[in-house]
Amino acid sequence: MVSDVATEVRLATLDEIREEAESCTRCDLYRHATQTVFGEGSNEASVMFVAEQPGDREDIEGRPFVGPAGRLFDAILEEVGIERKKTYVTNAVKHFKFQLRGKRRIHSKPNAGEISACRWWLDQELALIQPAVTVALGATAARALVGKPVPIMKFRGATMQSDKGWPVLVTVHPSYLLRIPDPMDRHAERRRFVEDMRKVKALMK
Ligand code: URA
């Protein structure tokens, strides 16, 4: 099913939308972030990965998933044979939200208002790319797409419907894998994530 913004956005291209997003003030997060981090990848992607929000590295480089979580994500995609450049990778929220602790910028979770304000851009990306499958990486992405909180551990690996009818495969965020202290548990969770990525690969055109 096509999002209800599709007719409107067909007039624009992804590059035009990306440029427009550079001056986004839909919520307050633009005030402290370095820049908007818009999605990137293939305009013809059959899979769109949606993560949470840019981290410190992404905020500096202006590209999604280039920090530690992104490197793990890249390694797992390679392991299952998905070429990242043939997919589209974006975030539910496109500005870095953080708290200053000394000189360090500590990631802070986006709230429902920020997720909802940024949904505008995600809808444009979905309508222009029309992916066969969208993958929600973690709770913020799932909430943004489904329109309500999703218990990730209950639904991981399952395909749900977004509130606008897009099929959404739900899984954990790669940073969750990085935070598991016990190596055995970490390994087991990584394996489950790899299985989810294999499901994604099977759904790709
Ligand atoms: N975490 C995310 O959710 N997205 C990024 O781009 C980087 C880290």
C-alpha cells in the first residue's frame, strides 16, 4: 500500500527532499545537532533499514550508521550477502539528540513528539523508494513506523504492518548487541540478528 503522502512527494525527488531536510526545524533537535543526517543508499532499494537516530559519529560525518553500531551492521550484512549500497539506510529521527557530560555527547532517546515530527521525512523516503520490505532496527524505528510502542523482544523476526500499510520486519538495534556484557549471550543474540538479516535477504528483490 502506498503512503498517503505519495501523490504529493512524487513531484519531488529524493535529492530535493534531502536538501529540504537540511534546514528542518520541525522539532528542537536541530538546535544542538551539527547537521541533519538524511538516509542514503539506492533509490531503487527493495529493502529500507530504519534505525533510531544519528549518533556522535554520524552527526559529525553527516551519514547514517558510520559509527560502531554501523560497523557491526555492515559486517553482518556482508556475512549474509546483502550489499549495503543496494539497500537504503535511514533513521526515524534525523538529528542527533544528546546530553553533554563534560566534553562527551551522550546519546539520549528521542521522545514521541520528536519521532512524530520526523515521521514527515520518513514518509517521504518510503513513498519515493517504495521498498518491498522495511526493517525496523529497534524500538524507536518500530514505534515510528507502526505508530505505537512495539515490544521488540516479543515481535523480533516477525513482519508487522506500518500504520500506512508498509510491511515492517521488526528486529533489535545493532547497538543492543554491542551492549550485552556476557560474551555467550552476545554471541547468541548476534546469531538471532543474523537470522533476521537472512529473512530480509530472502524478501529482497
Ligand atoms: N544509531 C542509529 O540508530 N543510527 C545511526 O545512524 C547510528 C547509530
